[in-house]
Amino acid sequence: MPSFRSGTARHRRGLAAVVGMFVSLLALVLALPGAATAAPDDKEASNTPTTSASGNHSAKDTEGLRANPKAPGKRGEAWMGAGVQMHEADSTDGAAPDRERAGLAATVHGVDVSSHQGNVAWSTLWNSGVRFAYVKATESTNYKNPYFTQQYNGSYNVGMIRGAYHFATPNTSSGATQANYFASNGGGWSKDGKTLPGVLDIEYNPYGATCYGLSQSAMVNWIKDFTSTYKAKTGRDAVIYTTTNWWTQCTGNSSAFGNTNPLWIARYASSPGTLPAGWGFYTFWQYTSSGPTVGDHNYFNGSMDRLKVLANNG
């Protein structure tokens, strides 16, 4: 007669075989296309801005801008350089540029931020040598940066000279309409020596057609509409942020703004390169999108004293 122990052993072997078959079957099911299930919040998570630990913009950010252009404040929100990163390579890898080749008069270091950076560690940036900051205030006429207060006041409170910028979408409303919206929602200016004039961020369209569907002459008129309205509203000439390639393609390399509006050139290389027509020099240079703490880093082309002059009255 079989012993109790031998019967138990056979029972265990049989149970193990059944478990093994179940595990194998489960593996086959999971390997089928589309078998994986999304997390309950996957749809909402796909609309959340993502950045690296250093505050740089991730590849998912630019993917989201293309996929979801009508969701400002989530993945649809653009930042200064969003379109540039889609069209022009960043060869700096976060390294400081060759300032001698760049012809910089000084090394006044700054950053620009948007909601993608969230609550910024301003003391860390200050301790690293950053002395000015530009904060995104608005986009089109239906978006306001939810982190604007922390970023705008936080940079000021730590000792930086700061200003605000507007991401332009010329295909959604007139230049005057967007300038008024910007000036009324954080893009104003006060003569306190620590507030820089507002910036018109006009660059590659991260949502669609590079030039927003406008002809070169229509784009020039749109920019004139914005800058003249901003000047009437604040008493200051807006800084224009752009790249030489975009400016040439979308405005026909217009020279209409060089005598009035300071230039902020974006070029992720060891020098700012050839400037757009009309400008003999640049005022700011965004030289990388992959810097430490905050990805977008810039230089002011002058001394700290000159930056204070710009903050006061140009």
C-alpha cells in the first residue's frame, strides 16, 4: 500500500505542474499585442509636462506639443525654445559656450523658465551665479503660467533682475490682442531697476506649420502690431526672441526691428552666429537648453551695470 508520504509527494508534483502551466499560459497572454493594460490615470498622465531631474525638457514634451496643440497648461503649453529644439540641434550638451569666440563683453548669466520647471529652486540658481531670469507669463490669449507667481517673485526675492515673456501664436489672434493680454497678465513693466522689459517669443510653431500659416509680410505686420501695442501699453520696446533661421524663413529676414527692439538670439552652439538683418549685436543669447538645475541658460551681452540700465529705461 502506498505510504502517506509518497501520496503527498505525488500531490505536490501535480500541483507544481498545474502552477507551471498557468504561469506559461499567463506569459503567452501578456505577450500578445495590446494585452498590457494602462494605468487608470494614463490619459491624464499623458497631458502632464515632464522634465528631467535637472529641469530640462524631455522628448515627451515636444511630442506632446505636436500631438495636443489645443491643451495649453498641460502638454500643449510651449516654452521659450520649444520650436527651436524641434528644428535646431543642441550641440552644447549643457557646457558653457566659448565666450571669447562669442565676443561677450561680460558673463552675466541668466535662465528662462515656464510651468515645465514648476517651483524653481532660485537660491540654488543664485548660488551658481545666475543673476537674471525671464519667466513665461502667457501664451496666445487663453493661457497663463500657473507657476508665474512663484517664479517671478521668487527670482526677484533672491536678488535677480527678472522679466516676463509671451509665447506668440500668430495664427490664433492679432498681435495687438496678444500684446494686451500679455501686458495685463504679468508682462507689464515698472521702473524699479529690477524688472526687465517684456519679451515676444516668436519662433518655430511647435504645433504645426513653421510660420503659423502667415506670409512673410503678414508675419512682419503681426510682429509690428504686437510691439507697437506693447510699447503703447508699457512705455517699453519689447525684446524679440527668435532664431536667425526662423526669422529669415518667416519674415524674409526683415530689418524693420533692429533699431527699436533688443534681440534675444537662440542658438545652441559655441557662438551666437550670424544675426538676423537689422541687428548689429544681440542683447541676450540662449546658448543651451540642457543646462544644470534649469535647462535653458542665457547670457546678457554686457556688464551687470548695463543690465540694470536696460531694466530701468533701455
